[in-house]
Amino acid sequence: MRHRALNGKARCRGRRSISLAACITLVLADVALAVQQSAPPDSQEASPSESGRFYSSPYLPLDSWVYAYVDVLISRGRLKDLPPLVQPYRRIDIARAVLEAEADAEAPLLRQEREWIAEIKRELESEVSLLESDDAQKLGFGGEFKAGFSAVSQLHRDLLRPTGDEHFFPTLELDLRGDAPAVAGSLRLRWNQHYNNDPQFPGGEAIEFRACDPIVDQCAYRVEEAYAEVQLRYVRVFFGRMYRNWGLPGVDGLLLSDYEYSYDHIGYRFGSDRIALTGMYAPFNDFGGDTARHFSTHRFDWQIRDNLAISVGESVVYGGANRRIELNLTNPVAPWEISGKPDGDERNALGMAEVWWRPWGDLVTYGAFLVDNTSVGDEGRQSGFPQYSAAVGLQLPALLPTLALRGDLTVVSSLAYRSRIGFFEYYTLGQAGYGIGLAQDKTDVILVSLLADWFVIPRLLLKPGLAFMWKGEDDITDPFPDDAFGDRDKLLVGVVENEIRPYLGGLWHGPYGTLRWDLGLNVIKNKDHELAGWEVEFVGSVWAEARVRF
């Protein structure tokens, strides 16, 4: 098998590796719980943020409305102990950060910021109460039941790439979470027939067919998140599935993003919120037979000061006939580009660096650069610039007390860092059309976006924006991408599709529900890479849910 057949990931079925990891995680949880319960009180009361005890806590899902507020508060320098480049955050960490912001007499909050923090505190009421009481942690449970709908003008989840007709999808969701000393976990089950109508999968099936009941022909439920994590002061060991994003909140990271559907993995974090080594491993055994594939990624984050954070990281996808997990490509500390086999090593490796800097209170800058195919395996090593992606951003988080502005530029060349469909579609069909990127889901593209966050009232956020896209013919779903070091162009290949999208996004939240929308006009030239004039079409989505908390 050549390295091009190994790029990316599909729905995971690596049961042997996952079962072994589950056993290890359970043993670690038992040991950690014993250590935590036997520790003297003084050792429990210490904290990286020097305020209160250390508590275990589930993570706040990335689709929560809270992140829109947290992003602006981090950019304004209000929430100092939340790392700006790695999400999700634990519920308890957000609660602690907003309490510390309220108590900071040297940087008093604006009236509008106090109102936003009050909304966050209501959402995280149990965590806030625990921190304010400073009681020892006990076994705790909570959850929500949600019912709502999503109305879309197209089936593709990316509004810059409208595909399919308009649809209305009812949704149901059950969220359960729990925590205890040294361990926390969560389970999210969602029913939504968009899973059966996703054009990025063969036949639209993002989930396997399941017979259901007489009410509907096919079940459309999915385990969105399900995990348990051992949590100590400076060590976390994770087992399960959860959406992650390594980048700015609300912006797809270059190394890992939450656009791809969640998948089972083993994760870890060593360190604090200021300096940490984070990573994960997932077995991507989707080809069947004796072909095995593996995915590993890790990153080192250092928040040097409150206004400066840097990160370096790398990912590797490797596999082959009966190929087992390789410890030298899973070691959390070692650089894999150096520790990997130098010759005959079929793998796709990527390296990345990021920086986040707030030179003064009203300006935030961000930059990231990723290089793909730093090792090309059996293709050999030739001269030439490999595939890459880059992102830069500029934020004015406090242009007005209720207004923040943001501009982003993202350039992605002809990468092949993606998910994959099954064996039959890969080798029999042999054509582009299916699969999802592990990070950025678009390739051969230049994106420019301008966005405003206008907090009209504490519970209502308007997000007017303007997006520009230049998209070449290369596609991330190409089963057999060309060699990274060839002479061909790697950016804006062939007939370039031009797109301009003015839109109005928004978010309203309340104690019993949430409403989101993104409505705009897509003005497209050379649609589908065919020479043509400008076309205009309405593209949008509305998502609403009501909830009951318990």
C-alpha cells in the first residue's frame, strides 16, 4: 500500500486497540481515585489558579452558546486561565475563570461584561455553587433533554458549498454528565435525520443503517459524545469520543477541528492550563481485511504571559497490512518526525506551529502554519515545497462595549489530511466525492472572512459577516492525490470558483432554549468549476431547541 492510500480517517472500528485502552483507563481511574481520596486536605486545596480546590468536571460541548461569550472575554483579557488555542474547556474551569474575573479588583469589568458573566454563571450554576462553597467533591450527576429542529436550504453542512435541496429535520437529544473525585464523564445521544442525508457520505449515510420502529423507516440516532476521563491536578487520561478543536474558538483548527463527526480515541493531557502537553490516538480500521490504519496527534502549549501563547504540534497517519500501533509514533513526548523510521515508512506526517498574542487590550493577533507530507514514505524524498496550510487573524474585541470585530485569512493548498470512506468506495469507485477533513474540510482554497459580534442585549448576539472564497479544482476527497513534491500547482488549480457571501448570523439563548441562524446570499462565479458568470442564491440554516434540565 502506498502512502496516499493512508491519508485520513473514517468511522472507527478499532475494537482490539480500544478495548485494551479501556482496560488501562479503568485501572488508572481506580488508582487515581484511591490516591485522591487518601491525599491530605492541603494537597487537595492547592490549585493551578491558586483559588480553591481541584475538582473533576465534564467538558462543555463545543456547540454550547457559552463559547461565543467566552471567546470575546478571553480576547479582552478577562478570562486569564483558559488557554486560547485548545477547546473544549471543562465546565468547572469556565466557572472558575468567570468568578476570578469578577473578583479582579485591578481590572474591573464593564457593565456589559458583568451581564455576560451572569449569563454564564446561570448556565454553569452547579459548578459555580461548588466553587463558592469550597466543599469537597462528591458524586454528582446532571443532564438535559432537548427537542427542536433544524431547517436548512441545502444538505451540505458548510454553507459555502451548498449541495442538495432544502429540508426540515426534527431533533431530539439526551445529555447526561457526571463527576466524582478524580473522574468525570458524559454521554450525548442525538436523533436527527440529517445523519441519513449528508452528501459527504455515500448514499447520504453518515451513520450505518439501523432498522427502527413502525414510526420511521430508519433510525437516525448517533452517540455524539461518550467518554470517561481520569482527572488529577496535572494529569488527565481520556477514553471515549468527544468533539475537539485545536485553534481559536469557533474557527476550525489546522491540525484538529470539530467539523468531522466525533470518533473514539484515547486522549491525555499533562501539565496545567499555562503549560501542557496534549494528545490523542485513534485506530482507523475502516478498510476491512488485514489492512490497519492509525492516527496520532499531539501538541505542546505554553501560555508565556496572560497575553501571549505559543504552540507546536504534529500529526501522523500510518498503516498497512497487519500493521500494529507503533509506540514511537504514539510517544507523547518524542517528536515523531525524528523518532519515526527514516526509510520505507508508509505514513503521512504533518507539523504545525501557532501563536496567539494580545499586544494591548483592544487588539489580538493569531497565526498558524502547517506543513503536510513532511515524510512521504515510499514516494521518496525530492526537492520542492510540500503541501501546507496557513491562517492569520486579527481581532478588535472591544471596539465598543458591546461590539467586537474580527478578520481571518486561511490558505489551504492541496492537502490530503482527511477522513475516508470504506474499502469498496475507495478502490472500486476510485473518485472524489466523499470523506471529511480531520481539520479544515476544504483544500486548494483561499478564504477571507470579516465578522462582527454585536451583543444587542445579554441574551441576544448578532453576527453579521462577509466571506470571500477562491476554490481550485483539487478536492480533499480525492482518493489518490498527486505527489506533494511534484511540479504541479498546489493552490488554485484549474478553473477557480469565486464566491462572495454576505450573511447575518445570530444567537439567542434563554433558560429553556436556544435559537441560532445563519442566513445569507451566495454570489458565485464559475460554479462547480465550470466557466460561467455570476449566480446568486439564498443559502441559510436555522436551528432551535427547547430543553429541560435535571
